[in-house]
Amino acid sequence: MSDILETILARKRIEIAELQARIAIGNLERIALAQPSPRGFAAALSAKAAAGAGVIAEIKKASPSKGLIREDFNPGWLAEDYARGGAACLSVLTDEQFFQGHNDYLVEARQHTPLPVIRKDFLIDEIQIVEARAIGADCVLLIAAALEPARLGELARLAQDLEMDVLIEVHDRPERDAMLALDLPSNRTGPVLLGINNRNLRTFETRLETTIELLDGIPAGYDVITESGIGVPADVQKMLAAGVRRFLIGESLMRQPSPGDALRALIA
């Protein structure tokens, strides 16, 4: 099977060069620093998790493996609907080539709700991190499979310097262990969010057991989020029983007439 992740990263390198040609990183930094303070992504997620299940609800139009997920795609309405359904935070896909996302979708979603928002994309360069804060992101995703550990640490610290929270995503034990070795929680006041993706980004195979298998050995100071494959209440209950109270859920909700109603039923 072709390596989907490497195909995406090859495209990202082209997009980064195009972004660097359009705007100097110094100018982008000035825009970023002029934004209102981030809304506190990790804190909002923890507050919901303390009361039951904290859900990052995803606004995603399409994916490389499934194609178009939702035709009637309105980021502002979706954000409002998720907020009514009990979401703690929002995740907005900004990748255009493979997920039919856009930076404007994040801006629009954030304008329609007070919920914190994470920029979901394949971030591998400083200019993308600065751009995330410039468009209003409260948190960024860094994917361990896409970055060498030292590079991941550099980008995480830059995001933290810009006062954003960081969600670092792993999908196997070597990635998890390399991420834990970075000792990032001590760099700022809040925890680093550790996302365990049940979907292998190289093959797009999904196994819920991935999260449970990787829990052992994670020390205090990390807020674990299970990602991908959560579709029915039994999936939620399985994770809660394992001590996981934070979720990133997208596709199963986006296919419903009201994603917010579907979210409410899923975590009831």
C-alpha cells in the first residue's frame, strides 16, 4: 500500500515554499502577536473531562481514505451545533489538497463559538506554527510520524512561546517513547496533550486497541486523548473504563444530520 503520509508531506513542503514566497515570517509573526490571547484549549478539555468525557469535535469535510464526508459543509453552523452538543473544543482541518479544508474554516468556526480551536494539519515548519496563531488557533497538532523527535520539540516550544497549547500525536510505542523523552510539560505551565491515534497514518487502518496498548508507562503530566475510530457509545465506555476521558471525534459525527445531537447521544 502506498505511504499516504509521505505523499501528504511532499505536498506540504511545496505549500511551505509557496507560503514563504508570499509573506515573510517576521510579518506573519506580527499578525500572530496581534491576535487576542488563546482561549485555553487544554484547560477547556480538562474541565469537561473532569465531569465525564471531554470531546474535541472535528470539523472535517473529506479525507484521503473516505473521500467527501459531508456535502452540506458550513463551519460556522457546525461549530455552533457542536457547542450545543457538549463539545469541549473544536478541531478544524485546514489542509486543502487532501482533506478539502481551509484556513478560513478555522477562522469562521472560531467566530461562531467561544470554544477553543486546534488547527488540524500537517505542520512541519516554523512558518506554519506562526500562521496557526495568526489565523487564531488556540492549539496546534504535531504528528510524531511526520517529524524527527528533536524537530518536534523545536516546533512544540515555538507553539508554546506563542501561548498555544500543543497536541502531539503518536500511533505506536516508539513514537510514544520518543515523545515522552522530550519532557515538554516542564516547558510551560500546562500539560502537553498526548494524542494516541488509533488510525495508522501510513495505511489508514484503524484499531481502538492502539490507545489501550500505549497507556502503560505514560507518566503524570500528560493528558491522553484517544483519536479516530470512536463511533458508538460502547467505544466511549471502553475508553472511560481504561481511564481515558479525552476524545477527538470527527467522521462518525460529521456524517450525521446534526453532529451536535450525535455527540450528545455518544457521550450521554
